[in-house]
Amino acid sequence: MKLQLFFTLFFSVFCQHFCLTQQQPSAQAWSNAPAQASTAYTKQWTAYCNPAIISTVDTYKIAANYVNRFQLKKLSTTSISSSIPTKIATIGLALSHFGYSQYNEIQGGVAVARNFTDRFHVGMQFNYYAVLLSPTEGYKNTVIAQIGIISKISDAFFIGFHTYNPAQTNIELNLTEKRIPSIFSLGTSYHFSDKLLWLGQLDKEIDFPLQWRTGFEYLMVKEFSLKIGGYGNPFVPNLGVSVFIKQLQIDLNFERNPTLGINSICGLSYTFR
Amino acid sequence: MKRIFHILFLFALFSVSIVAQQEKQVPTELLEAIFEQIAENRETEDFDQTEILDDLYHYAQYPINLNATNKKELEKLHFLNDTQIENLLYYLYMYFPMENIFELQLIEGFYKQDIRNLLPFVTVERIADKPTPIKFKNMLKHGKHELLTRLDKGLETKEGYKFVPDEELVENPNKQYIGNPFYYSLKYRYRYSNRILAGVTTEKDAGEQSWGAYNKGFDFYSGYVQLNDFGRFKTLVVGDFSASFGQGLVMSTTYGFGKSSLVLNLEARNEGLRKCGSTNETNFFRGIGSTVKFGRIELTSFYSNKIIDGDTVGNFFSSIKTDGLHRTINDLSKKNTVNIQVVGTHVSMRFEKVKVGITLTNLQLNKTLSTTPYPYNYYYFSGNQQTAGSVDYKIRWRKFSFFGETAITNKFAPATINSLGFNPSSTVSLMLLQRYYSPTYDVLFANAFGESSRNNNEEGLYLGTEIHPYKSWKISAYADCFSFPWLKYGIDKPSVGYDLLIQADYSPKEETRMYVRYRFKQKENNITNDSTTTPFISNYNRGSLRYVLQYAISDKLKLQNTLEGTYSQKASDKPTYGILLAQDLSYSFTKLPLSFNLRYELFDAMNYENRIYTYEKDILYAFSIPALYGKGSRYYLNIKYNLWKNLSLYVKIGQTTYIHKEIIGSGLEEIDGNRKTDVRVLLKCTF
């Protein structure tokens, strides 16, 4: 137990002085995990997060997710996702949209993940990504890969690895190129008990400083859990709730950037049993 | 009875280790611990440590029988420190023969991690009543043959391989490499027990010509025959060989560990003569040598006559070319231009707890070495002959051990290195090492412990300790203070510095290991900036913090996470930082003769000073330690596939991708673009 606490603590506090706000593709759906520390968050898969997570559950699931940045409609992302278990592997599907008529991004992905020996999960995802920079240029597109791993070190402790765009694919434009972030994430999750979960995560985009995240999720009653956490420098606090009504799950998360304002994430998912 | 009880208990305790032992794989974390820090100390990613790999791979394949071993053999397991070797030999002396491998736990100084490291390389078997006699029939029947062929290629076209018009080549013939971009080598080795060793090595580097106007065949050929334990001859070697005596103050052409996280492993290893089958084209002797044993006395003598590369002008040359590359007309003009003859002898006398030795060497060059004069190299060796002699010793007394060597050259330049080891308890070990290499001492084949790769102009004091405070924990630390009484390259005044390391290892479970390491070094350096016209001397600080976690999901599946941050600061400039994150995965298939390992890493190091050295697994008998800096990512994939019972294929593909970079490298090595991809293929055949 000491070892696992050490891991999570280490991931949470390592090199805090390196941290700045992370750059992510805008069409990326944000996770409902506390502080968006989704890499080792095995409870729920969100589109474009660690694809290995989809093999940690063996039920059909559909989900919708809405992200609103700084209370501006034009900076919102809408996504839908689904996970479909099969005999060989679990398939994940995701589709998202960001922006408005003058600038928008569309991303669609197919993930395949497999569970090996219940202690090791591997997933791979390929996304079609298209961006409309201006009506004159039209859509430019490319294919982006994602790879993820979840390792179960003990019943209570998980380590996750996720990389988005490891091949550093970019979009060539007429005069320049649009850089698509290449992100390396390492995360841990530690279950103090069935009710209390602690997450820690380090994210590194090649061209941006290292970013840490940490958060807790507490299942207050069977139908309701509270999430609290934060990330980055300047610190962005994150607060959220999940409501469970039979197979339906409703997630609401809010975070406050000290400079730019409030972001809200709203999720709805249904599990077929 | 008590011993039997212990053994039964440990048998149960180590039942998992049996499985691990059957794997017989070289633990790469050992190689990583050794090589990464050598690369960092030498500030180069290009150094040859083939002999270490040869030893480890050999013993992984043919483990040492502890009931029939000796100190020299155990010294080849480089992760064991001197005290552990002595304790193991003492245990064998007291309780010979060992009944099974689990007795290792009973030996003082052997902790769980040490035993885990040792298991792939040792076995416990009964000694055969009569050794197999050396007969031609037995040599054919029991001898092991190994044939290795390797091919490397960079996938991007470098500047040196691009088309250059003839007119331009006439004007500047060095604008293009003379050969193709393939590297290939061929090695054949024969081993009969440990008694007869023979081998041939050939190599062509990328860019060297294999068949054409400038060269026909391989660029480098090497061969050896070594016989061990034939009558009075302990060793007889003909062909290419290496020689090491004492602490390497006069002579050592084998590796030296220097400072590493194996903080107690400072003593020079592999004393004497040994064959050299490496593709290193410089650091070996070519001739004949032998070690003869007369009771307690061993007499080693050798003679070497070799042609080396140098930039000669008339009867003079200013430096020895050591990279072994002959890719341009300019390189070829330096090839095989200087003849070097070396004769050496070493006499040693061994008592129960004391060993003393005397070394005397002389080298003759057919041309005069005359370095371009600068203040920093004022005392460097120049001329065409050099003689050096030394006295070395090793003493073991109770909880103390001493070793050292004191040397002098024909110009009366002195040098000395002395060490004291002390084990106050079974959980604490200390090592103190002092060295003084005068500015005038500069012996061409010296390779003793030091801050600099050249054993001259250095004084220093090293204190290392290893503590096992609790079960599963190990703390290693050293502090090394050094000074350079004369100028050095890049330091225009006498200077001082220090180097600190602390590492905590924790192995909570059989399959889980982690360590945190912090290293800090301060040196003085020439500093230039926009506000000064001449360099000034100021402190240069460099620190690194690393965390590594290794865990196994099963016997077949292993993972590793690495986080490393570096920091550097010159004078009063702002500090700069670097960071690296890496994920490793290795897997061996059960139903297929296939195994692979892969790594994906992302690095962001502001400049060269923040570079991060990372050990990479590689094809058989190879390793690489790229120094990563700039911003980018790297991945590699190693595959091993057993095509046939005696035929194995090894493939490595590695690619580095940078951002904000449009060219990689410089000169003829320059690549257009931001990606660099390397492919290596090796085929091994044993029969």
C-alpha cells in the first residue's frame, strides 16, 4: 500500500515547476475523470482518451459529451462515443465536432482494445481528423494514431500509459503546416476503498511544459459520486459530480481557469446489460 | 543440519526464481546501470564495450558452475563488487561443494537483488571427476561455433551519399563518401570449454568502400587464438588481444567502469591478457602474449606490432585517429600511417591475503607524435618512445580491503591510485579512493579510474557507500572531489569540481523494482557570451533526477516507466532544463519462438547541456545510448525470432522525430528533414 501511495504522490508532485497549460486539439473531448486525469481512470472511457480503457469493461455502452470553454458557444466540443465488446477485442467508436462555420474541426475514430490476463490491457485507435481553417482553403485532413496501456499492479492500483499522435502527424497547408499535438501521458489510479479513488497523471506535449493532474472521486451513496481535483500552473481547480440512475450515468464537471474563466463538461452515458 | 534447514527454507522462498533462472536472459537493467553512466561520464554515445557484453551473453548461455569457478571468472560478472566475490569464494572454501543455488542467500553481502542479478549467469553442478582431455576429436565434437552477420542502414539519405558532379568532386574529393551507406560485419567464434578460443572479425562501416578503387574487401580484419591452462601456460594468445595490469595506470585496453551507480565497483577487472574480437579498430594489441605460472608467481609478457591511423606530415603526426572510419579521401590519407610496437611484462605474486605486481611497458612509434602546441596540452605525450613502470597491490584483511598502483614514466612523471574498502557491518560498505596523476604523467595505454578519460593532470578523492537499511531497500551514494592542477581542454586555468550521486533502490516484490537517482556535478569551464570577447572561467553545474519503475505482468510480459529531468547552468546564466518520459514493453511469445521489446519516449531538452542519455536495448552483442536533446520523440522496436534450432534473427528499427528542425546532423552526416530512422539486422548461427 505504501508503494502505491508513493506512486500516486510521485506522479502528482513531480516537477510541478515545469507546468503550464496543456495544448490539446480542440476537437478532443474532455474526460469526466477528476481533473481530467483519464489515463488510468478505468471507470469510464471518453472519446480520444486512453483506448486501452475500453477493454476494462465488457458491456455495450454509448455516451455523449459536451464541453463548453469559457462560456463561449463557439468554443464548444460535442462528441459521441460507443464501446462494443466482441469475443476477440473491444471496439470503440468516437465522433466529435468543435467550432463554428468559419473554423471547425471534426474528428472520428475507431479503437480496438484487448484485455490480456485481466492485468494488462492494450488499445490502439486511429482517428480521421479534418480542420476547416477558412472557407477558401476548405477542409484539410490527416489520420492520427493513439496507443494506450493499462497495467493492473494490484487489485487497488493501476498504471496507465497513453500517447496521442506518436508519429507526429501534421497537416500541410499552402504556406505552412498546422501542428497537431503529440502527447505522452502516464497516469496512476489508486483505490483506497470501493468508495474512494485517487488519480495522478503527468502529461507532456513535446512543445509544452510538463503538466500534472491529480484528483479524487468519492462515491457518497450508490447513486451519487463527488469529484474534486486540479491541474497545471496556474492551478485550475476541478469539481464535478456523477449521478447513477440504473444504467444511466450523468456527469457534470466544472473547472475554473484563473485567467480565462469557467469550463464545463457535461456527459451522458448508458450501459446495456 | 542448520544449513539444510536454511536451504529448504530458501528453496521455498525462491521458488519463483527458478522460473526466472530458466529464462537465462541478460538482465538489461544491469547493462543500463553500467553503460549509461559511462556514456555520461565520457560525454560520448560512441564507445566500445563489446567485451562486457561478450562476457555476459556468454555466461547467460553457458552459466558459471560455482563449484568450479575462480576469482578471474567471477570478476567478469561486472555487477558483483570485490567484497561479494571474496565472500563467495570464502563460502566455497568453507562449505565446498555447494549443493544448490539457494545457498547464495547464506553468503554475506548477497541481497535479494544481487541474487536476482546473478541467477542468469551461474549454476551449481557437481564437478566432473576428470576434465575432458583436449583432443582434436573432442574439439570437433564439443566445441561451440558461432557465426554472426550484421547489416545496418539509415533509411534517410545523408549528405555524403548524395550525387555530386565529377567537376565538384575533382575540386573537393571529400564532398562525398567513397562507399555505400551500408554497415556490415561478419564474426566467427570458436570456443572449446574455456580452454580454446578462436575468432575472426571483419567489418565495413557505412560510407566505407567495400570494392572499388580505394579498397577491396572489408575495411577491418581481426583474428585471434587464445589457449588457457595448458601446462605452465595459463594463457597464450596470438593475434589481436587486450592487456590490463594493476589498476590500469600503465596498461589497460579493456573497459574501465569509472563512476556509476555501482558505487563500490571501482577496482579494475580482467587483469592479464585476453583475446579481442571486437570491431573497435583502435584499442587492442596485435601480436603474441603469454602468462606463465610458477607456483605463486605469474609472469605475463607480450609483444605487439600494429599499424594505426594518424594525420602524418613527413615523419611527424599530431594525433592518433581512433574512430576507425575511412569514408572519405581525407580519412584514407590517414589510414595505416603509423607503426606502433609495444612490449610489456607483468610479474605478480599472490599470497593468501596479499597480491603484488610489477608492470613494465615500452612503446615505440616509427614517426614522432607532435601535438599542435596549446597551453592545455603542454605536458601531453610527444615523441616516438615511452617507457612506464608501476607497482600494484591488493590486500584483504578482516573487514578491510586495499588496492592500488603507483607508476612512473621515463620522464619521471608520477601517478598513484589507492583505495580502501571497509565493511563495518553486513549492511554497510564503504569505499575510499585517492588518486594523483601529475600533469606530466601521460601514458598512451593508461585507463585507470578518473574524472577525465585521460589519466593525467588530476587529483581527487572519492568516497562511496552502499547501505541496506531495510529488506528490499538499497541506498547507494558517492561523492567525488577532483582538481586539475594544470589547464585542460576548454578550461584555461587550473580548476576544481565535484560530482555527487545518490540512488535509492526498492524491490518490494519479485517482479517489481524501482529506483530514484539524483546526480549533480559542478566543474569549471571556459564561458563565452555576448558581453565578453575572451572566455572567462566560471562554474558549470549539471544535475539530473531520474525515476524508473520496472514491473512484470507475467513471466513473459514486462514493462518499464522512466521519468528523467535534467538541469544545467553556466556561470550566472539562467538554468536550462530537460525532461524525458519513456514507456517500455517487452514480451516473449509462448507458442512462437518470437520475442520483442519496444520503447516510446518523448524528450524536451532545451540544449546540448540538458541532453539525456538513455540506454537502449538492441540486437545481440550491441547496445546504444543516444544523447537526446532538442524537442521530439523516439521509438524503437527490437524483434528476435528463432528461425531454426540454431539460427536466430534479430531486427531493430528505431526512429527519432524532432520538431522545429529541418535538418539533422552536419557535414556529410546531414539529413534533410526532421526524421532519422535506423535499421539493424543480425543473423546468428550456432553449431
